Amino acid sequence: MTMVEEPATTAPAREVGQSRKRKEDARLITGKTTWTDNMVLPGMLHLAVVRSPVAHAKIANVDVSAAQQAPGVIAVFTGRDFAEEQGSIPCAWPVTPDMVNPGHPSIAVEEVNHVGEAVAVIAARSKAAAMDAVELVDVDYDQLPVVLDMEAAVAEEADLCHDHVESNESFAFVFDAGEAGTGVDTEQVFADAEVVVSRRFVQQRLIPAFMEPRAVVVQPQGDNYTMWSSTQVPHILRLMLAMVTGTPEHKLRVIAPDVGGGFGGKLQVTPEEVISLLVAKRLGKPVKWAETRSESLMSAHHGRDQIQYIDIAADREGNVKGLRCRILSDMGAYLRLVSPGIPILGAFMYVGIYKFPAYRFECRGVFTNKTPTDAYRGAGRPEATFAIERIMDELAVELDMDPLELRRKNWIGAEEFPFTTAAGLEYDSGDYEGATQQALQLLGYDELREEQRRRRESNDPVQLGIGFSTFTEMCGLAPSRVLGSLSYGAGGWEHASIRMLPTGKVEVVTGSSAHGQGHETAWSQLVADELGVPFEDVEVLHGDTSISPRGLDTYGSRSLVVGGAAVVNAAAKVVAKARKVAAHLLEASEDDLEFANGSFAVRGTPGATKSIQEIALATFAAHDFPEGVEPSIDADATFDPVNFSFPHGTHVCAMEVDTETGRVEIRKYACVDDVGTIVNPLIVEGQVHGGLAQGIAQALYEEAVYDADGNLTTGTFVDYLVPSAADLPHFETGHTVHPAPGNPIGAKGIGEAGCIASTPAVVNAALDAVRHLGVSDIRMPLTPERVWRAIHQGGDGGDRATAGTNAYGGAQTETTAGVATDASALGGDR
Amino acid sequence: MTQINVRVDGVSYSDDVEPRTLLVHHLREQLGKVGTVVGCDTSNCGACTVHLDGVAVKSCTVLAVQADGSEVTTIEGLAQNGTLHPMQKAFHDSHGLQCGFCTPGMIMASIDLLTENPSPSETEIREGIEGNLCRCTGYQNIVRAVQQAAAEMSGTQDRTVGNGHVSLAVVDTAAAPHVAGAQS
Ligand code: FES
Ligand code: FES
């Protein structure tokens, strides 16, 4: 008798590189998905959170009596009720030893520090009853001054965002290449420079706006608690919940079922997750919390929000000499999981692909009475890429050079890899010229430049511009030792195990936690190749701390590069174990065995073969097994990368600007990305498109705006402009392939590239269209209003927010060549 | 409470609903039709799109009582006898989804679009699904999917409908033989 079925398909020569259609689609296109909010448990109570309508106040009194009397309401809890057990939302990344963390209660106890902060929670029989009761909670607030503008917040005598800390500064982080030994003295370089260009760039506040609103379900079973959450990080969440609430880690199980997008926005340990666990514990009943979109936009963490003061030094021939970056990074009201680390993830990327002899980076983390910021697709690297790619264009203008020529003169040559930059990172592989040539062809560069010339000469009201972004990023977070040196609270490895089932089917357990990236498909391809089993015979399990006990989850373009590498290594161990069994069964020496297409064959003995799937059955039976070998060919692997990987690419945008209306429209967008080995071109392509959409949206559409009282005025999808299909162009995409040497797959990571690269290309294109009209900067997003103002009134288009609120009010951008003075200490006013 | 009779995905239901209950909440909470999802509270995202008597509606903007006596088709009722609707198949073929949260609404809206305009241009597709937001895909593969479904549903196999682009990216594998399968 054999329990091994005929293979469902014959595996193609190699799965890696095939555009396999996704396994996960079957449930998603038929409505059979398990979103957290779909879950219903017997006796389940529904939670609704009462949120602060004011940005900064002492809580004088909370009266919950009316809410408690409301029909269907089981209980109402305030911050006081949980003060002893709620701890603080954790911040895992103290970027400096003296970083100030004001503490972050899940439900406010003494004071509220941003609009939308939780002040009470209702538990009721139905969601409607819970939401109705929210209105009945009466909170008295003694209002305090509101701190919103970062530049004002770090000035002398500023009002305080938290009155129990000394200033609004959380940390001041410095990287100096001269001190680190990776470059020469920056100050000296600037003092000696022939040309210095200085700019102030604003990275507006963005909202990740994943399409599935967050939801949490907690089920108590005795002293065990199972939490389902729409999270990117079930493993981190479990650990942190244990540490924050004192619930023993082994009594907690966290499940991320189908998760509808994250983009960094679900890389968090949220107040609502802590609250749900505490209420379930207190009441001994299953509970569910599911947010509305308005709640999500207001209280889930935001992203970006930096002011960047960038100085670049060069000689007259266009050789860059030094780069100096001073960053104000808005933390919002509290430090969340990795809030302080976001700008630090960018700290080493400001030099981009260029050979700067000198580099200095300073970043101050600033508290304001706004929603906390944290990871959003790219996390620090889009900000860095924007700054360097924008300032390179400004330098080109200053030098009267072609922007591409300036880049070419300074970028790392294909023959120079591996190359250690002034920021101390060792870039692994690539060919910037090759990607650029291909991108220019895809765009039809020469014709568009010609058209630009024609439009300019004829004074066409619609002008054309072309903008570049020749970028790299660091992916595959992260070598644990590097994270340790940056004081991050965890490692950067990933875990996988492979279980060979008796019927020859394969279960792959991964510590990555997909939420749209297609791991089930891509991991199946990897394993099909390594084990020589059919793609269909592989099942990928993830996102449940009981099924996948070890993992560090999905963010930072790490899943394939780190998690996939663990899968490949585990498969290699399975083959090594199976080899021993095969040798025994085939009565041959291990050295005489060849493994190919899923079978061991004895060299020189035709017909003597055993498939790995047959060996799985023989291992299950264990009747005839080699002496002293345990009857299992299952294997685990943990992969800790030795270096980051460095995808790169050239993005080119052609932009039409209507000088009469200020309307901008992307005429054509072409990009060529090098993401190393491509496992599934279909999935990679999708990641590029999605990243581009978000990067372009930062340039053109999205901005979280606060009014002077600290209210989010873009609190619904009516005002926060997530682009629709009609707002985005068709993308012309291509790839070059230089495998990453740092992992067995050769992959570099693709989750964030499009988002990191595209924003400066778009802004550079718009500026290229109107620079001859005297415009040298336009603030993002490039709304028609701003573009029109920049063209017709000068300046950078100005603030969309109420004056003086959104931290973008201060200095103007301007350029003057010259030498650094004290006056330029926090801004390029030369 | 008001009693309503609604036929959903071929099954008749008779239920008492509160006057304020939205159709989407009735579908999800009373009928267990959780394939249809809620993505916003301002009728912007389209995640909740279903067909009400054959026409696409955002079920978060329809009261359950307004659906009394009507026929509703959700994403769960689209496949017939285990065979996917051409639009479902096209989304799968073209990788028109990533996280899949927008997908039920996107598919329902796209079918409605083709009912009105069986061979839309790329621009018409983009404008036709403007009321449905997707945060993952950048829409390009959704457009491709709708083009494929349009071709299939109108019986032509010409996938370059309108001003469409259907090809995948150019992959230059010259520097990487392993991508093409030459690596051992
Ligand atoms: S949930 Fe109906 S449009 Fe967003
Ligand atoms: S696939 Fe995720 S929102 Fe569309």
C-alpha cells in the first residue's frame, strides 16, 4: 500500500522566476476571507472607545453613570480603572541612551495629549449599543496649551506637550562620518567648499490608510487568552502584551488571520489591543473591538512628518564633497513601538547612491499634541531619498548642469561594488547606469525632452517637466548585531520550519506574517524548488503564535530576504536528513546519492531512486530506519542576515503642469528596479505598482492636516485623499537583476521600493516644468492651489493647514551659494 | 423593528431590522454574509459594493428596509456551481488583488461597469471604478483584469481593449541566468 498520491503536477524546471498566480486569491475573490471583524464568538461583547475631542488637557472628571445605565451596556471602564495594570504602550527603540519617553497609557488617566486618545471604553451586547453609549460618557477637560508646530516646539520658552518632561525634545541622534571613521570632517568640507546649496524640505504627515480598518477579538479560556488582531506583527504583539500587561507569555496566543493591508500602519502594539485584553480579562468574556474609518484615521499611527534642513557641498565641476542633514521628526504625542527609530532608519540612506567624502546627520525627535507617528511604507528611507534626490536637482540648477549628468558623475560605478558609503553601509550589488539607460528608453526620454523644449519656446500654458530619482534603499531588516548597535529592542532574524507529512505533502511554517504580499505562493515556489515537490503540495502556515511559535513578522521589505531565506535553509536541512534515510533504503553510501527533481538516485545505478515524498512516508512508518537516526526529516532554520540588501533603481516621471490652473498631471512614469533575484514576477510587479501609487500620492494628494486646536481636519476619506484609479497613471516598469549576495535566494526586497523612489521623481518633474518661471520648490502635496500660488505668487505654495499648525509654517526655501555661517545652523538661509 | 424580505445570493430571508440598520450591517451581522466588508463611514471606499436588483450599490448607503422585496447579489453569490465569474477569474489571472480587502467591492463594481459599457477604454475603466479605493495594487492590474473580463464576457479574446496596456514588465534577465532557470 502506498499513501503517496500521484503528484498533482509535474514541477516545472524551476519555480523561482515563474509568474505563478496566487494561491491566496481563491478565498479572497469569493468572499471567503477571515477578517478579524468577521469573527463571532458565543457571548461576545462589543467594545467602543470614548475618545478625547481635545488635543491637550487635564482630565478633571469622567462621569460614566449615564453610559452604565444605557440598555445593553455591560460595563464602562476609564483609565483609572486600568491604571494599575495597563502599563505603557511599549517603545522598543530607544535611539539614544537619554531618550525621553513620557509614557503612553492605553487609556488616558491624568491627561490627554492628542485628539482621539482613548479616555474610556464601553462593553456592550451589540456594537450599536456600545456606540450609542459613547455619547453618554461625560468628561470634563481642563484645557492646556496645544503644541503643534515642530519648529515652535523646539524654540526657547515653548509650551510643553507633556508638562512632566522638561522640553518637547525626545532625543537628539547624531551620526557623523568623520567621527565614525567612514568619512572626512564634514565641517571642514563645508568651510572649504566652492558651492553650497541649502534647502528646507517638508515631509508632510501621512496616514497609512490600510483598507481593512483595525479589529481585535479576545477570547479568554481559563487563564489563557487568544487574541485575533488585524496586525502585521503577531509575534511581537504577543511578547509586548505579555510585558505590558503582565499576562504570562505562554498564556497568550496571538493570531493574525487575513489582514487587509498594513503598510507599516499595523506594525504596532495598539492601545486598543491592550484595552481589549484588559476588558476580556476583567469580564471573563470574549470581546471584539472594530474601528470605524474615522477612528482609524484619527487614532491609528501616522507616518512621515519631518522638516529636513539639507546642505550639500560640491566643487564647480559638480563633484559632491559633503552632505549635512538636520532633521526635525514629529513623534506626535507619544512614542509608540518604533516611533523614534523611523528617522534613524533613514539616517544611513541620505547619501543615496553617491560617493560623498563627508556626511553628518542630526535628528531631533519632537513631541507635539498630535497622533503619534510610526512606520509607514519605507519608514525613514522615503524621507532620505526625497532629500537627496531633491537636493541633487537643486545642486544641478546651481551648477547649471544636467541633473542626470550630475548624478552620473557622482554615483557608485557598477565595478565598485561592494561599496562602503560615508554612512558606513556596504552596498551589495547593482548597476545604476544600466537601470538608468533602460528607464530612459521606457520613458521615451529624448522625444519628451524635445516636446518640453517646444512647449517652452511656444510659451504653452501647459508646460512639461521631467524628474529623476536614482535611488537605493536598505531592505531585509535586519542583521541582529546591527540592530543591537542601534539599541533596538529585538533581533532581526526570521524562523521557518518544514514538516514532511506522511502523504508527501509539505507544511511550511514561516515567522513572516503576510497581509497581501503573497507569501503562500512565493514560499511554495521556493520550497517546490528546494525539495523538488509540486507547488500544489506545499501549504504555507503563518500568523498564529501557536502554529508558528517563532517569528519577527512582516515589515521593512524583510519577508522574502530574511524569512524566505530561512525557508530555503530549512528545506536544505530536510534534504540533508532525507539523504541519510535514502542511503539506508537504497543501500548506498550517502556520497553516491544525487538529489534532483525531488528524488535521490544512486550514481551509476539506473532505477535505484527514492523520492523525498516516499522518504516522508518511510519516516512516518519508521519500520526500516538507519540505526541511531531519529525518525524525522522535519527541520527548522533561523536566518540572521549579515548585511542589509540594497535594491536600487531609476525612476523617471514626465509631468504636465497647467500654469493657468495649477493642475499637474503625470504624462508618463517609467521605472526600472533592481530587486535582485525575482521569485515571482507577477507579485513583484504588483508590489512595484502599489508602492508607486503610495509614493505618488505623497507627492500629489495626501496630507494629514490639523487645525489650530489640534483637530485632524482630514479625518475621513472625503478629506484624506487616497487616490482612486482615475488619479493614477499607467506605470511603465522594468527590471535589471543583480542578485543580493547576502541571502541564499539572491533577493533584495521589493515591498517599499516604489514608495521610496517615486515621490522625489514626481516633485522634480513638476519643478522641471516650471523652474524657468522662477519656481524652485513646491510643498507636497502638489495641489493645484499650491502649484498655482508658487507660479503666480512665488514661494513654495504655502501651507494648506491653518497657519502655524502643521509645523510647516516657518522658513522659506531659498538658495544661495556660499559658505556655512552660524545663521544657517538650523536651516539653509544662505 | 420592521420586517423585511430580501433574497440574497439565491436564498430568501425574512428578518426584523431596526429602521437605522444599514444593508451592509444586515448582510454581515444578521445573515452572516461577511464576504462583503466595510472600509469607511463616508461612502467613499466602495468595499461594501453589492448588486441590488442587478445594479451596483454601496451597501453602506442603503438602509436594510430599502432592500425589502429586493434581490441582492454579493461576492459570495457570484460563482455559479463552483465556476468563477469571469471577473473573479480575471482578478486572479491579472493579479488584481493583494490583501483582497477591496476585492469584493471592486469585483462587483467592475461587473456593473461592464454591464453599462461592455468594452471600456482604459480611461473609462479608471473612471468607472473611481468610487472604489484600493490601497495595495496601484490599480494597474485591476484595470488589466477588467480588460480581460471584458474581452472574455464579450466573447473576444482580444485583450488589448481600448487604449489598454496588458503586458507585464520587461524583465532583463541577461545579468541573472538563475531567474530564467539556468542556475543549478
Ligand atoms: S463601506 Fe461603503 S463605501 Fe466604504
Ligand atoms: S488589494 Fe488591498 S486594498 Fe485592494
